[in-house]
Amino acid sequence: MFPFCFEWHWDAGHFFFMGLFYLVLTVVGSGMGYCIVKTFVDTLMIPIKKHEEHSHEHGHAGAHGH
């Protein structure tokens, strides 16, 4: 039985179970969403980080005289 069925009767057990069920769905969905967004951000930031490391290495090489 699902909440959208006409035979569904809301009682304390249904409220508790469905509340926990939607809480778990929210936590899992939020975690997956965070991982997906972080993956895209990290993927797009790779060229910028490589450029910063490359220019940073040249700065130190000139300061040390190598």
C-alpha cells in the first residue's frame, strides 16, 4: 500500500515509517548530489590548479637561481 492509494490510512506507524523513509531518501540524495557537484567542480578546476602549480614552480626556480 502506498500513500497515494485510497485504502491508505494514516496512523502513527505510517507517519513514523514514512518519515524515516523520506529522511533516508533525503540524506542519500543529498550525499549523492554533493558528490556529483564536487566531482564536476574538481574536474573543472584541474586545468586551473595545474596552471597555478606550473607558474608557482617557475617563481621558486627563479628565486633559487636554478
